[in-house]
Amino acid sequence: MAVPYDRLVLLPGVHEEQSEVLLKVPVEVVGEGALGDVALLASIDQHCPTARLCNVVLMPARFTPLLYKTTSGYVQFDNCNFESGQLQIHAPGTCQVKFCTFSQSSIHLRSVALCILEHCEFTGSENASVTVEGCPSSDHNWACRQLAVLAKSGAMSMQEPDLVSCPVARWDGWGKLQLGPVRTCEIVVGEEQSSFFSAVDAQALVGSAQEDPEFGENLRAAKEEEEEYPVLYSNSSDSDLHSDDEEDAQAMYKLPCQAHSLSHRLADIMDSRLQSNRLHTLQRDLKLKSLQQELQQDKEAQSLASSLQGCIIRQCLFRDGKGGIFIYSRGQAKVEGSIFRDLTYAVRCIQSSKVTMLRNDIHHCKASGIFLRLSAGGLIADNNIHSNCEAGVDIRKGANPLVLCNKIHSGLRSGIVVVGNGKGIIRSNQIYGNKEAGIYILYNGNPAVSGNHIFQGLAAGVAVNENGRGQIAGNIICENQWGGVDIRHGGDPVLRNNLISCGYSDGVVVGEHGKGLIEGNVIYGNKGCGVWMMSSSLPHLLNNQISHNSIYGVAVFCHKDDTGDYPPGQGGSESFQEEREGVGGDNDPDSEEEYLAARRPISVALVELNSINHNGAAGLHVKSSEALNVIANIIHGNGNGGVAVLQSSQLTCLANNNISCNGRGGVLVEADCQVELRGNGIYENSSHGIVSKGEGIIAENDIIGNHRCGLQLLQAADMTVTKNRIQSFRDYGIAFFDEAKGLVQENLIFQGRSKKSILQPISNAEDCIIQNNVLLTFKKRFDVECMLINPPARPHLEGGAHVSCAAAAGQRVSSITTRVDGGCHNHGSIFCTIL
């Protein structure tokens, strides 16, 4: 009966249509009275250019759940309720929905060029509340231009938000998450290792050790060398020289050894003010960027943020249902300022679709908050994603989104998971307080992770497992309960230029069969080791600053992980079956080329060009069943010895290192260990320069100015000692004890004040071949200054830093370790059963 553009006023009551209603002319349907007074039980099919419904409750007719459908026209819903039914909008049709409530109802949009949903509430959905299917159509109807104007006028401002201290998750007595102020990490740089590990910290660790036997076992490992390997003094009765002019006399015999190839880096390490300034500069450089700054620098992100295609959803509430928004088959959606809570998932984007999410609040989902897979992409920026039962953001199967400037925190699993060839750019996010890893990468996941602050997690900051990869650069990773970065089971990331500090365990953990290039990082002030690695791993540690950690600087152990144990941190029960089955899939060729260009291949674990200084125990602790190359490092000022090789069934090669001023000896080699020491400068350590009970080669080293013997061979040691320059002010240059034997030839031994050179017991004279050594005593200061000139003081790094060790250049030795059942292993990481 209506003519075009009539207004139909429905009186209060229930209006039921027994058959489908066809709208063939443009009309406006308005309910009289308050919302809820008018109920319309009908299925409406729009065949006209435009229509509007206002102030009515739409309920499904008896014969279909479909409430409203349009395939060509524009429809506007204002202040309506939809109950237990569905809206269908097909291109070129479009719609605008404002101030409406959907109770167990949903909207299905198919290839819609542009539509707007504003200020709506979706509750109790059995599937997704909003479904966006198909690429936005190029066939626009008359309303699209007006909708575009409305979309632009209502777009959220991209002004820089106030970056105040973000909240951190805390648990109340009922197992729910509460928010409290975040702790700050106060970083102190001092010349003494005790400047970080105070007496209070020590007392706290002792208390923890009493409560946790496994923790206590590992804490005692830090004291192992002090208790089991005390300073070894010679038998000489006059080895201790104390007089008023001792300092002057020692200065007289001191050899200048500062002009070696690593001297400039050593000078920087010894300048605490310079180190402090560099640390503060690094923190400043790694300051979080705002979304506005990111959009100014990233044209792709800017384009996605300003895009107006598909479905625009603004300031809506999705709650208490299965799903929020489902986008598939190249669909596009933009979601701004909305709240998603108590759903199974908030957003699911698959099959080459794109979603732009700006400043939404996503929390208490039963699964992941945002789920992307099958080459999905888009922009996820400036959202608050927290308290979800699975990952905050889950990226799988070739999905490649931009994840920028979000707060992802307080999750019951990981913050972000990248799985099964997932990619993505993860930048400038605050990721904290998650129960498992802040970022978890596995099964060929290969994201670019940069400029994030990842802190106060209850497990690892970043975990890379099961052949995961990724470029992890320029992040601040601090105050995490487990390793700052944890790499295991074929994980092979590039970890570059990160600040990894103040963790409650180790800075970097490279577990069983872990790999990766670990380059240019500052690993500072962690309460465990700086780097903890298993001998079955194959990492390349290059040019890192590893300092002021409470236990070892770098520790290598040979225990095999119990792979059945998944402590809090890396999620043993998480469902990755699909990704396991597809792990052999094709990788992106461009990504593969970038990956290969990022590192040079190695066949033996390599520790190269690092500064390992002022750590609480030994600088380098080796208890390994595999070969290890340690080349061109500075190992300085550590609280215990410089290098301790306690187990080394394969060759450990130390070449061209500076090992100086450590709290005990320079190098300790235990029985049955195989070592090669070549081209090192071992200077001014507080005990012996080298103590060896093992076998191997000590060649072309400068062992100068150490407080006890230059070289001491004990028990059944069998060493070849050639072409070294050795000097001790108080004690012997070389001393044999017990059943030690070896070949000592062509060494230059500078006698100190004690006038001692070589101590050789008569009992094993036949097994000790000592020949062609030169003993020098100088009385003029000018002569002393000329001693380390030709060649100059070691180490030497001619032809660059990549020095090869010929004796250790063999192929990779397969692991010969055995499985150890049980929990934490003796002498391992404090938290050695991660993953």
C-alpha cells in the first residue's frame, strides 16, 4: 500500500508476518513509543534503493532465522534490537547500523564495498557476531560516497597518546588478574661485579635456595670453583713477597701489555662512566615509538590506517558469545575503539583477508584474542589486549600483519604466537605480565620483532622453538622470570642489538639443538648467567656486551633436556598439530635469501668478539661434550676465574682472547679435558694465569703479570707448551706438579722479582721435555718496555676478527649426551628445564 518515501509508524504491540515481506519502494519504518514496545516478527527482503528502520525489535518469523536481507540497496538501522536472527547484506547493497543491540544475532556481509556499524552491542552469539566475506566489490551503489564521507568524519584521531606507565598483571586470591603499577628496572653500572649483586640479593637467593632444592643446587654451582678449585699455591716458601717497596718493585717488573688488538675495547669496558652513558643512550634509543611516529615512518601502516573499504566497526561492544568478528575469503574490515570481552575469540581473519584494528580493548577471551592465518594481513595497532586464555595475537600459516604499539599483557599463555610459516612485523609494543613467553615463535614462524618492550613476563621474554626463526632486533627485554630469550629444538633466530637485562634467570638460553646468530646485544644484570647454552646447540655469539650478571657470563653445559617437561613458559599443551604436519612446507624465497645473507655458516658453536666482564662467577664456564670455539673475546674483571673448562670431551679452542683482571685465575682446565689455547693475552689475573689438569696445546700466548704462576700443570696433565711469553712477578713462570707431563719448548720466560722460571719435579723428569726455552732477566726499565714489541702484545687480529682455529675446524660432532630424567640438573641454568 505504501508509496515511495512513506513513513510507516508501527503502534506498540507484536506485529507478525506469515510470509516474506518484500520492500519494493523506499520506505521508513518507525516504532512508536519506547524501544521494546514494538516487536516485528518478519523476514524482510529489500528490493528498493533505500530503506530505514528505527526503534523496533526485529525477531525471526516462524519459517526462517533471516531477519533482513538486501542485495542491491542501502538500509539504515537506528536504535533497533535484533533477537535470535541474522542480517544479510550482499554487494552492491550496503548498510549503516547505529545504536543497535544484537542478542544471539549476527550480521553477514558479502563483498560489501563499504558499510558502517557504530555504537552497537553484540551479546550471546553462537558463531561470529559479524562475518565479512569476500573482497569489497567495485560495484558501488549510490550510498557508498555518502558513507565514505561519514567514515572519514568519524575516524579516530591518530594523535600521540600519553605514554604513562603501563599496568602489570597481578593475581588476586580468586585467580583473577588485577592491575597495578609497573616496576622499573634500575640499572647500575660499576667497576665491581658486586655493584649489581648486592648482599641483599645474595640473601634473597640463599632464602630461595632453602625453599627450592633444585634452585639451591644451581646456586651452589656458582661457588663450585671457589670451593672445589681453590687458589693453587706453589710449594716455595718464599713465594709470598711482602715489603714496603713491593708496589714499586712490581711496577719495575710490570710488562706493558695494553697495546694489543682489543685494547680499545678493553679501555671502554674499564671506563664505568662511559659504560653507564652507553647504557642510558641505548635505553633512550630503544624508547617506544607512538603510533603517530610509526605511521609517519611506515607508508604501508599509514595506508592501512586510512583505508575505508569493507566493514567499518566503531565503538561497539562484543561480549559473552563465541566470536566477535570473522573475516575470510579476502574480506576487509576496520575496527576502531571497540570492546571485546568474554568471547571465545575476538577477531578471526583468514584466507588473504585484511583487518585493521585501532585502539580496541580485547580481554578475557577463552582462546586467542586476535587470530590470523592463511595469508591474512592488516594492521593491529594501539590496542589493549590482555587477560586472554590463549595468545593475545596468534599468527599462523603465512599470515603477515603489522602489529604496532599495542599493550599485550596479563595473558594466561603467550602474548604473541607466530607459528607454521607465520610472519608479521611486530614493533613498538609493550608486552608484559604474560604467564608464558611474551613472544613465542615456532614451526618456521619468521616474524620481524623490533622496538618492543618485553618485560615482567612469568616465563621467557621471547621463546624460539621447533625450527622457529625471526629477526629479533632493537628490543628491551627485561625483568622476565625465565630466560630473556630462549632458543631450543632447531630454533634459529637472528637476535641483534637488544637490551636483555635484569632478568630473574639467564639473559639468553640456547637449549638442546638451538641455533641462531646472537649479535650486538647488551646482556646485563641478570640474576642467572648472561648466556646459558647446551653443548648440543650451535649458536654464534658475536660482539655482545655480557656484563654484571650474577653467575657466569657465558656457560656451556652438556645435560640433555627432559623434553617431556614443559614448565610455565613455553606451553607444552598448546595445539600446534596442524603446524607440525605442515612444517616441511615451502618458505618464502625472498625471506630465505634474507635469512642466508644475515649470517655466515658455522659447524661448531662459536663465541666471538664478545665483551664478557664483571660477572659474578667465571666469565666463561664450559662443561661440554661438543667442540667449542672461543675467539677474540674480552674476558675481564669477572668475580671468579676468566675461563673454567671443567668438562670438554671434544676440543675447546680459545684463540686470540684477552683474559685479564679476573677475580681468580685466567684459565682453569680440568682433568680429561681437551683444549687448545692459541694467541691469547692472559694478563693480571688474581691467581695463576693458566692451571691445567687436562691435555692439549698452549701456544703463542702472552701470560703476563698474573699474581701466581704463569702456567701450572697438575695431576695427569699432558700439554704441549710452545712459543709463549710468560712472566710472573712472584712465582714460577711454569710449574709441574704430581704426574704432569708435556713438551715445553721455545718459550720466552721473563723472570720476576722471585727469579723463578720453571719448576720441574725430579720424579717425572723423563715425561717432561723442556728444551730451547729462553729465560730473561732485565734490570733496566727501558729493557722491560721493549719486551712485548716483536711481536706486540697479544691478542693479534690480523685480517679481521674472523680468526680460524685449525685444530677445531673439523665437522660438527653429533651429540653424545644421554637423556636425564627428572627436573633441574646439577650445575645447569637456574631454570634449565624451560621448553
